[in-house]
Amino acid sequence: EDLRVDGRGCEDYRCAEVETDVVSNTSGSARVKLGHTDILVGVKAEMGTPKLEKPDEGYLEFFVDCSANATPEFEGRGGEELGAEIASTLYRVFSSESSVDLKSLCINPREHCWVLYVDVLLLECGGNLFDAISIAVKAALFNTRIPKVRVLEDEEGSKEIELSDDPYDCIRLNVDDVPCIVTLSKIGYRHVVDATPQEEACSLASLLISVTSKGALTSMKKVGKGSLDPESIFEMMETGKRVGKSLHIALQKILDEEERLGTSRQKVGFLG
């Protein structure tokens, strides 16, 4: 009947709170609260050497830390396994050539590039981790500011790198094609988005779909012990595209509003 325990329809998300620029010593940061799920993401831009196979591109590195306070399951080594699984999923989602313009992170081909270290901290787990993390990563990348760099060459041919001191003289990343993950959990004959922990316990299998703002699928992954028949997979893909597009629109609206407010916006902050 398209009605869930908390009154939502099958394709409805819980209320999400997004705040950017919450950690001062990062190049970009964001905090996302989705129901009882609380995620903090910090992005640090550091200079590195381009990878051999892609000499004219920078790259992203993901690290996921599951706080032991987030849920009792993370005590001991439980959080490490989940952290590694989330990081590998993020690498897969961002392996698509078009998600981030990595060429804009190159300073000197084969010599210097920007490496973006994306640190994800799980503060509280209240279901639907992957979606909340992908929203937080996109918001943090949108907030990231990378200093402009000039490469100076002297008469002997040796190169020197000069960083701009002006905080407004920076590179911004284009996040239009950064995908968000939509997790569809199959319960009985129906599938729901943004499952709560109780709904996740009732679901035998879920499909993680990463969708761009234009509704293109970039990757797919099945999680859970149960099976999914082909017909329901196609149905879930269509739902994922539809829900993903509206998720991107809502997120972009919030990010643009925060941007417009600039320094006048009231910060709730990390302890808000």
C-alpha cells in the first residue's frame, strides 16, 4: 500500500540536514545527518606525484573511519571491515572518468599533482550509510577550495612551485557529474529507498546504484545474502534513476543556498 512504519512512501527519503565548511583545517568539509545516521567528511588537498599510468591527472584517496561510538557492532574489528567495504565502493563510484575532472588537479605532468584525501567519519549509524556518505562526499567536494599554483622556471630549467596566498584565488571542483548512491532494499515484493535499521533487518538483498544528476547509472552493486530476480533489478534501476535525480536537485539547491549566504550564514557546526 506504499506505506511504511514511519509513514513514508516507498520512494521517500527521511529529512536530511546538510552543512558544509564545518572543519576549519581542511580544504573542504561537510556534515550530513539523515535520520539517525550522522556522517562527517573532510577533504584535504596535498601535493603529490601523478600515477605512472595517468601522468597528467591528480587522484582521490578515500579513508573511512567507523567510530566505535556509532554502533556497538563497530567495537573491535567490526568497523574496520565495513570501513574497507565503504572505501572500495567509493573507489568504484569515482572510477568513472567523468565524475571528477582529474586533469584539473594536475600541476606539472609526471611531476606534481593535487591528491585529494577524502576522510569519512561515521559518527552515528541509523541505517542507509552508503547514501548518506555519498551525499556528504559530494557536498564536501563542492566545498573544496584548492590554492592556485604557479610553476616558475629559472634559466637552468629547474622548476619552482609557488602557492597563491589569496584564499579567494583558488580552484573549485565541478561536481555536476559526481554521482550519489541510492540504496534500494527489497522487502517482500516491494523495494524501498533510505531504509531504517529495522527495515534493513527485514531486507534480504539490496541494490546500491550510483546515479549522476542527469540520471545516468555509473555503477551497481548487490549487497545482502538474498537473491534478486532480473525483473525486480530493472524495476529497482528505474526507481534508482528517478529518486537519484530528485536527490541531486535537492542537494544542489541546499549547496547553492549556503554558497549565496557566504560568511553571513549561521554555522551550526560540528557540535550543533
